[in-house]
Amino acid sequence: MSLLGIRGSFFDFIDDPWKHVGAESEAARFLADGLLVVEDGIIRAFGPFADVSPAYADIEVRHFPDRLILPGFIDGHIHFPQTRMLGSYGEQLLPWLKKWVIPEELRYKDPAYAREGAARFFDALLASGTTTCQAFTTASPVSTEAFFEEASRRNVRVIAGLTGIDKNVPEDFTDTPENFYADSTRLIARYHRNGRNLYAITPRFALGASEALMSACERLKLEHPDCWVNTHISENPAECRGVMELFPDCPDYLAVYESYGLVGPKFSGGHGVWLSDGEFRRLSQAGAALTFCPCSNLFLGSGLFRLGRATDPEHRVRLSFGSDIGGGNRFSMLNVLDDAYKVGMCNATLLDGSVDPARRDPAEAERNKLSPYRAFWSITLGGAEGLYIDDMLGNFEPGKEADFVVLDWNGGPAALPWRQSMVLEGKRPHSMEEAAGLLFGLMTVADERAVDETWVMGRRLYKRA
């Protein structure tokens, strides 16, 4: 059995800061000088260095005196085959899919291209401090196999599955419902809970699914109830209109997935920009989740996700945040938080500063405001809760997997160190308030250059050059 100690300043969460309005720091935990003890990839002990170190006096200790150590970031919605085409101009969602996504994802039928794509994807992911992701592959089993094999090689926690689509795209981009069911069954047997792999039954979106494909997803979920379900929902107005035409018997977008028994725990719908209040309530009641993808929502002009509605304590919806590469144009979850903050502030203005008194809702406006506590909870413990993996990771509780990121609070643009000096009185943070101030600077000014090291299961997999 191998033991390793990590010493430094730690910041994680023990509760949801949206539950602590006016006192969000009560949900967080900061240790100015802490010790994390890892045994074969699992956290064995965690606490102040002075308290924990006497019991582990003989172990190797790596010391990070001028860094902040956080749980590894969680990306709840990302397309691994779109790595090469991120930042591609293509107007809104549907024409962008036709121009860029379909040609690129078709290349992933080639095993060599899929393997190269998977290697480049995980290189970029780890360089951004992301240690867990829920990902889309393509309609080709080759890409799904390449994804899981590369994830296994690096021992990264992932959720993914063969992506089902059989309508409204070119024929060579689709597969039949029968093949989707057979291939998914085989892939579940091969990869689900094999190492750190988790399998998601993945209808790409309702606009691309026939009734037969949705029925195949329903059958898979009944036969494999332990699997996740990952899809898109209500991203773009044209998409929403198309879904209602394709499924005229359903009153709204969510009802399509409900009618096939897919909405419940371990269900994630990416985007949710145009969901009704009733759909938010039904998601909450079902224990289902949404993934907020602000970068791609802004890049493709899809709209502003109603974060304050999703976090309504009366009908709280589980959430993760996602980069949505390549609709999103950054791998870094720090950049996701930056755009999420801006989306939230725009929503807050609409709700609290509207010239129409009927539209004012100060309580919902406040819930849209993304403090550093709400933000970093959302990409660590909150993201884990949204994906139903918080029993495995998300904070530094003993027994959880030792995934963490080492952040350089001055890493990034030339102006960042001077900005950070506003909140840092000494050489390193000594209080929760100082640490939170540094983190807010990282999410609004920095980028992946702030990631010094990324560790997975107690092993360093990335070191900034």
C-alpha cells in the first residue's frame, strides 16, 4: 500500500452555498495549511497539517506553499469529437451542426483518427484542471471505444455512451435503432463500471430521434437501470419548434423524454435554456439534472439559462456546469464560470431592474448572482451531486477518490498578479475570504494558465511547462 501526503492551502465544500444566502462561506472549507493523505488513489485522511501530520510522520509529502488546491473540476457536458473544431463560426445551433459538427464527427469512424482525437481531448481536459467529464461520442461505436480506452489508460472518471441519432441529419451520420440498441448493450457490458468508466444511454437530442430510437433508449434503461442518461434539451428555439413538430402528442420538450421513462435520477439534459416553469418543477420532482453550458449558449446565440429558476429552493433542480466543447470555445471550467457569471448578471438585471414591474423578481434575481462560493461549488461538489457521483468525488472527504487541481492564483494574463494583490495581504491566503477573493479573480480574469498541476487518483497527470 502506497501513502502520499499533499500539503498546502486547500479549498473545498461541505454543503450547497445556495442554501446559505448571506452566509455562503458556511458551505465551504478552507485550510491555510492542510494535509491530504492519499493511499492507492483514495483519500485516507484530511485536515490541518498540525493535526494530521503526526500520524503520518514517515510518508513522502509534496508541499505547495504558494498554491491553492481544489477538488478536480467536473465538466458535465462536453463533446469529445468536437475538440478540433472548437471556435468554428457557424451562426446558430442547427446550421452550425450541419457545417462543422457533422463533417468532423464522421471522421471518428476511422479508428486511428478516433484514437488521436481521444488523446488530444484528454490532454486538453487535464491541462484545464478537469478530472471528470460527462461526454458525448458519436453514432459510431469506434469513437465510443476510443474514448473509454483512453480514459481507462489515464484512469480518469468519465460518463459517456454511444450517441444515438437517426433523423434530420445525413444518412451516413445516423445508425438504425436496432444497431444502436445492440451496440449499446455490448458497450455497456464492456465498459460500465469497468475501472472508473460509467455508461450513459445517450439519445443525442429529441430532434434527431425517431420513436423507434427513443423506444430503444427506454428498453436500455429498463434493462440497465444503473446506467446514466445523457442528452440535450431546449437549447435553441428552432430546435424546440422542431421537436414539437416531431412529437405532436407531447406538450413540451421534457415530455418527450418522460414518455419514454428516461427522466429521473442520473438523467442530465444539457442546456435547458427555453424550459418552462412547469418543466423545471417536473425535473426537480423527478430528481433529474440540467447542465448549464454558458459558453456555447453565448457563442451560438442560444439564449440565457435561468440559473435563478433552477436554484429556486421550492423546486430545486440538480445542476452541473459544462464547457460544451465545441459549441463552447474553451476547455477551461474557469472560463465557463466567467461566462456563467455574466449570464447570471444579465438575468439579475432583467429580473430586478426591469422597467416592467410585473417582471421584477428580486429573489430570483439574487439567485442568478454567481459568487465564488456558488461558482466553485458548481464545478466540484455541486457538479458531482448533479451527476450522482458525489459518493465518489467532489471534495476532500476521506474515502473519496483523490482527484485534485493545483492552482496558481497569479497564473494567467499579465494584469492578474496585480489584481490578486488587492485581496491578498501576505504571500498566501490565510482566511476563507482571501481564498475566495483569489478564486473570483481566477474565474473572471484567468484561464487554463492558472492550472499548475492536475492529479488523478493520487497521480500527477499534468504539469504546466
